[in-house]
Amino acid sequence: MSITREPEVFLLNALENVQRERLDQAQILLEDLIRDNPDFRLAQLVYADVLAARAGALRGLGAGMVPDEELAGLADEVRRRWLYYQQRPNGALLPSSLVALGESEPYALVVDLELSRMYVLANMGGGLRIVDDYYVSGGKEGPEKHREGDRRTPLGVYFIQEHIPGSRLPSLYGWGAFTLDYPNPLDRRLGKTGHGIWLHGNPTGTFSRPPQDSDGCVTMHNKDLEALAPLLKQGNVPVVIARRVAWADPGELNRARDKMLDMLEAWRSDWESLNTDAYLTHYSREFRSGSQNHAAWARHKRRVNAGKSEIRVHLTNVNLFEYPEAPGVMVATFIQDYWSDNFQSSSRKRQFWKHEADGQWRIIYEGTY
């Protein structure tokens, strides 16, 4: 449960009262808010403005009270919080990027950088459901990250890797951090560089940061991150970071899921059949994995399959994602149990599929993670 939900509701209700010229109600709300949350800088500023307005001296948000650079960040924060308040999802729609979560993935996070919002979705068995959301901050230069040190937040599908407690980090990171696997294989394929993209807390004693205030990480209130920690510490939690979240009807997502599952099943079945020609039709000419291009991959698979008399492949915990900012790219992750007459293995597999010019979906990357 979001620790900062109630303070935000108080702030937004106060702003609504200001719009309706009910300054006395706004003042009462803000006094309660800053009494309980004295480190909420934006609330302090709005409170000062309400007092100025009641005295007939209001000149605009924080005018003359804070430096221009700080004021710009606070004005952006109030704008984005208010936009979220007006546009928050009604519960019937879901992020279009989350096509399916596997049976062993109880949660996923989806970040909307334009609204400075992170949604927590639970895999309820009967489908996905938004169970919470949080105000977050991103990179100083906005999206999308391309190179080391550009202070931008990446856009894509990532996974929680490990937890680093705040006791091992400078106070900038607050309660602690959860590392993400940026750059992922698609990022590297596109020549993107950099590292150390984390989901982490705010500096100690800071309620919230302006929407664009980090060096590329996603940051949030320390108590909210601490409340989320039990689910994030399970590891491998998907984190989808989008410039702006697109929303879809569950029926639309189900159709996309079924189509993608059919493609995966055709790939799996053709692999099991030992018909290498049919199997290789699922791989794009643009395919690369490590040092192998399509030609090297095809030679490798023909050589391996020639030594087999039987193959069995079983897929479980299938996750499917529509890739943000990359129309026509899907990500599939799953547990792959492989058995043949002379080898067996179990691995976590990730594939990137691309919708190509001839209308067919094909794999452009495949590897373990």
C-alpha cells in the first residue's frame, strides 16, 4: 500500500479547492498535510501560496520564494501529479505492454515517465490487476537513454536483479536500491551504452524529487520503496519503462497473447520435430546472439540436430511483453526444459521477436538470462 497516497490526495484536494477559490478548506488540508509530512517541499510551497492568496499577495506558484531552477522542478511536479489525478486509469484497462505474465510471476511494474508514475500490477490468476501506483522521478534529461552519462532513463523491458541496502550506499539512495539489467540485448544491439540503472529511494529527508532529477534511475519515496521491497526481493520482477503508457482492453491483450503463444508453440513444435528447415523459418535474417549471426546459428543448429534422434522441449512460466518505443517488437521470456537422447538442460530463456516487412514474426535475438 502506497505510504504517500494519502499525502498526495490531500495535496490534490487542496489544489482543487484553490481552483474553486475555497482557500479556507485548502489551508486546513495543507496544514494537516505539512504537519504530518514536513519534508514534503511541494506541499510547503503550495501552503505558502495559499497564505499569500488569502492576504491578496499571490503572484504565482512560489514566486520570489525559491530559486528559479528549484521552482521549475516543483512546478513540473505539481503539473504531473495533477495530470495523473485527471487521467488515472479507471480499472477496466491495462498497460498494453503487459501481454501476459507467467504463472510464477506474481507482480510486474510499469513506469510512465511523462506522468512520473509507476504502476504495480498483480497476476491474480484470472488476469492482471493494478493494485497500487506511486509518484516517481526519472532522469534529468528525460527519456530515452542512448549513451553512458547522458542522464536519461532507458525505455524498455527490464528485470530486477538484486537488492542493495541503503547502509551500503551514499545517502543519495535513501532506503536502498534494486538494480535493473540495463543494457539488455536489444539495447546493446542498438549500440546503447551505460550501466547502473536502478530503482532506488530518495535522499534521506526528501519526500519527493522533481520529475526529472536523477542521473537516469527511477527514484521514489523511501517508505514506498520499503513497502514494495518484499515483492521486489523475489528477483526477476519485470519492469517496463515507457515514455507514456498505452492502455488496452483486456480482450485486446488476450488476443495478442493467444497470437504470440501460437507463434511460440509453432517454434517449439518445429524444434521438437527435428525439421531444421522448418525450425529456422522462425529466425530472422537479422538474428544475432552473442557472436552468432543467422548463418552461424543455422550451421550450428543443423550440426546439433544431425546428432539427435529425439528432442523434447517444454516451456513454462511464459511472459510476453510489447516493447515500448519499438513498434513491432515483442519480448518473450520463459523456463525452457530441454531433453534429447544425448543431452538435457533447464534454463531461463529470453527472445526478441520482430514483425517483419512480409507480415511474419521472427526471432531477432535468443539467449539465456
